[in-house]
Amino acid sequence: MDAAALAATDALVLLDGAQGLGAVPVDVRELGCDFYAASGQKWMCGPNGLGYLYVRDELVTSLPAPWPSYGNVADPTRALDFGEAWTAALAFSFQLFLDFSAYTEMAIGSALIFGLILPENFRRPYLATNIRDFWGRWHISLSNFLRDYLYIPLGGNRHGALVYVCATIATMGLCGLWHGAGWTFVFWGLWHGVGLIVCRGWQQLKRPLPGVAGWALSMLFVLVGWVLFRAADFSTAGSILISLSGAGGISGTLQKLPLLVGAAFACALIPSAHEIMNKLTLPRPEFAFGAAALAVYCILEAGRGPPLNFIYFQF
């Protein structure tokens, strides 16, 4: 591995556990024809998650990324260049979603085998066109928990603008603290809290942005948030953000571009198991055979490399 590759090692060690996934016992007799859709879904969840996991593993093993120190591993005194910073930021953003959604999908499928229905936890969040939409798609179980047990009891949006702002900031600040006992986590939560407030204020003006512009602005906002989330401290976050902005110069290129593009397509195009279930009223053999083939392929391919732990298992 050359120095440029070493400058970008190991995209993965942070995030939060899948707490808040509540299992609901189900009487099959009460599900009627919906049970058949769920039966088809339980066989799709595993391969779906394995597909996410396979792309995640390819990112980890094939694409170096500078997340341990946000610096050049070969030369810690040198800041990342523009290309390295964007490679790292994009790789971590994709890997984070693929990692968490992979084991969520597999958990949903495993639970269905035992007659338990777990709620949907992701719905292609990187297709969101605004920050409120993002939080309606990302870690849905946590978002619902925060809404029901923090935001609404704190006053929500029914008691004036000041109460709404305070409730949103407090909720998202605690959301950041829930992810880790560090100020960078808290600031990540506050960053999203401010984003939610600004987004709601803009929507009240009834001047929506064009879809592509809204999506691009939202994803840039989320990506900056992931830098704060992943950084060990604020000086590290500041260094990588400066590199991302090009303030330190425009140099370097994106590494492993085909893999980044493939990961982006996986994040955007692979539907969640619940999306599949909503579209299928009965199991379809062609989907079952295709899912089984995908599962076998992913297991064989992912099993070739070193074992990799899920990021969220560290919290």
C-alpha cells in the first residue's frame, strides 16, 4: 500500500447501537393475507442486509480512508489534501449507512422467522431532499423515540416558536449525547437541531428549492455532520472541514472512484425490506431465487476477508 493509500486508512470505528428496536409479538391468524407478504419479506431481509454488508466490507477492505486521525498515517504532520478528504468523508458516509442498515435488515428478517415484526429503521435516507425528510428516513426507531418521549413532552411545536426552538435544540443535543459522551457528539446533535429549525422555517416561507438543489444541500449538511460525528476532537474536525472546503488547496483525486460510485448506488437504489413487502402482496419465486443467489454470493465474498465488526456494536 503506497503513502497515498496509507493516508486514508480504515474508515470505520464509530456510531451507535440499534437501541430502540422494539419487537411486537404477532398472532399469524390476525395477519390474514398480510402474513404472506411478511413471509416473503423475511426471506428478503437477510439477503438485503447481506447485500448492504457486502458493499460495506468492500469499502472497508478496498478503500482506505483517513478516519483514525484525519491525517496522513504515513506522515501525521501533513493534513489531508482535497481528494483524500472527500474520499474519506464519502467513504465513511456510505459505510456508516451500509453497516447499520445491513444488520438492521438481517435482524428484521431473523425476527420474522420467529413471528416478530420489527419496525422499519431506514428508508434510503441519502435520497432525502431536506433535513426533516432525512430524519424521517434515518434510524427511524430512534427518531420516533426522541419525538414521542423528548420533543413532544418538551412542548413540540404547539406552544409557539420559542418553545419549538428550545424543544428541538434540547432533543437533538440529547440525541448527540446518546451517541457518545463527548462534545463532538453533542455538537453533531446541535448541528442537526439547528438544521431542523432552519428547514422548518424555510418550509413555512413556501418557497421550496428545486429537488436536486434541496438534495445536494441536504447531503452536504449531513456530510459535514458526519465529520463532526467521527472526529475525535474539534481541531481534527476543523482540519478535515478545511480540506473538504478546498481552503487548503485543491489537490489530489478521489480514490477508488468505481467503488465509491457503487456504494452510492447501493445506498440510493437498494430498497429496504419493508419497501419490498409493501409492494409484494404474495411471495414471488423469482425474487426468492434471486435473493438466495445474492445471499450465497455475498456470504462467500464477504467471508474471504478479515472479520469486521459492526460499527454500532461499539456503543
